[in-house]
Amino acid sequence: MWRSLRPNGRSDASGGYRRYAWTGADAECRLWFQAQAEARGLDYEVDRNGNQWAWLGDPLAGDAVVTGSHLDSVPDGGAFDGPLGVVSSFAALDELRRRRVVFTRPFAITNFGDEEGARFGLACVGSRLAAGQLTVENAHQLRDGDGVTLPQAMEAAGYDPGTIGPDPERLARIGAFVELHVEQGRALDLSGDPVGVASAIWPHGRWRFDFRGEANHAGTTRLVDRRDPMLTYAETVLAARREAELAGGLATFGKIAVEPNGVNAIPSLVRGWLDSRAADQATLDAVVGGIERAAREHAGRAGIDLDVVRESFTPVVEFQHALRDEICRVLGKHGPDDTGRTVPVLGTGAGHDAGILSASVPTAMLFVRNPTGISHSPAEHAAEDDCVAGVIALADVLEGLACS
């Protein structure tokens, strides 16, 4: 499975992946998912928001156990973020069939669309739409860097954008959702464990900072006469690092757009996107508030106009304690030599579809060790033995939830 999926959307130049929503690479991944479902005799369907489902049992019966993740990527992302969860879900089903267990609840594997938000700037579009956390009106306003709207992109890919919207009936038929994901940090590497269980997802969001100055000639305009928004942007980037260090959170300006974007032109507009995360809401508010205050102070002194827009936000997600504790019990019961083991429980600063669904469905997550902690990069990695351990752990969890 891994070898068959690996070439889709891979850049020869960077070695990373460019699997953006509703593009050719995304279509290849979707075909791969469909082929894996059909090869196992599962009932395949695409829901109203473009999310893919592979069912074992009656999807209308209710109380289903669902697992899966996503197949899209960030620009030049790694091979494991998202796909490891989907590949492991199919492999876990294969393992359960090898064990000859009997499913007592409907079971499904899913691929949620546009989880990374690389094309339209909003993460978890497929699951947000299904959960009613993204309105149809706002979804229709999403545009990529070329001005293509989400509905236009879906239509070009052969999907009907007129159907998108909340899907409460589908979510009501799910009794539990378990997502396996490569860890995007080094907690498991430091503890020496191949697999861990998620406790919570930190609150996080994306803010757009628009710095507006005055375009002018780079070779003839005196320094004292300039209204250069790039300088204010640069001061804000430095302020973001300082505020994050002071408050104990995270802040990153990772994307920038400049107008007119000429080597010999002073910019008229610098637009930067801030990603900020923290273990709690108070810390996140302190980080973002401090960054905005610093930006406005620098802008005021330099004669730069500033607009700050919050483009997305996800509050802290505490995964359901009962499901989390049951998963820890199951994994502890299947410890080495049946002696049991303490399963690490850890929080994460990364957002996931499981976090979006947690408001509607009991959800949980498993993490697989990442020896370097690197993610959203071609250097992202997980050892084969750890990936296998993740599959076995996921199979154990699914057996405890869905089988007799």
C-alpha cells in the first residue's frame, strides 16, 4: 500500500509532496483510496462534502466505529502526515480479518478532504463542513492563490459543490472515531515508546496581517521618505518570536505575499500569515495580543496602515476521557508478555480532523513515534517497526470497540 501511494503528488525537486485539494495529485490519492476499499470488498461512497468512506456493515445502522485520516499535504510536506493514518487503517482491517474477529458494529475507514488547508488557507475543510463549523456561505468565499474558488475547484474535479454543508445525520451514526497520526514532535522518542494516546489538541488559529505602505522606486527614494511596510512586517516577525518565548506559546509567520513584488520597488502591501498555538487559551491570547500590539506600535511610528484578520480558530480540544481511558486500558492489556504497560498520554499543538469532529462525535487519537520530531517537511519520518506497532495498536483498539 505504501509503495503504491508514495508516488502520488511527489515533487522530484524537493522530495516532498504537493497534494493540494481538488488537484490532479488529490484525484490520484482519491482513486488510490477507492481502489483499496474495493479490493477489500468494502462499500465505497463520497459524502456531500467530498470526504471518502469505505464501509463494512450497514452505515445506516448507527453506532459505527470509524477510523482514518487525510491524504492531502502542505506544500512540500512529508510522506507520513495524514497518509500514515489512512494506510494504517486499511492495514488494521487486514489484521483484524487475519484474527478472524467478528464485527458487532458497523465499521468505516475515511479520508477527509482538504485537512491541511494548503490551497484555500483554511484547515480541515471537509470535516468542518460536515460538523457545521464552516458555513456554506463562507466555504463559497474561499479562494486559492490564483483566485479559484472552492466551488469552482470542486466542479473542475468532477464534484457537485451545490451539495456541501452540514451532515449531522451522518455524524449521528458514528459511535466513535479514532485517528492514527505520526507524532509531530519528539515526546515519544524521548520516552522510548512507539505509540502514544492523545489527551488534547492545543487551541490554535491563523491570523492575516496586512501592512499597507506606499510603492516607490528603490533607487531614487530617500530612506527618510519611505513608507516601507516590509520593515514593519520584519519587526512584527521578530516580535512574534519574543512574545512566544515570553508567554510559553508558539508563533510562526510562515507565509507572505508582497505587492508589487519587484526587486527594485518598495512594496505597497506586505501580507503575512501568523500561525499561533499554545497549551491553553490564556497563553494563546497573550501571544497573539502581544504580537498585534507590537505590530501596531511599529506601524504607527512608520506611517503604515495595518489590518489584522483572524481567518480561522480552533479552541482547545479535550478528547473524550471515557474513550481515551478505554483505549489506554486496551493497549495496556495487550502489553509485552501480557504484563501490561503504561501508555503515554500526550497533548499536541497540531490540529486534526479528530479535533473538529470531537464536538459531534466521541473521538480519540493514537500517535506513532517520529524519531526526529520533524513534520511538514520531506524529512518527516517514522521507522517501519514503529509503523507496524501503530497498526497493531490500532487493530487492538478497533477490536475492543467494534468486535466481539
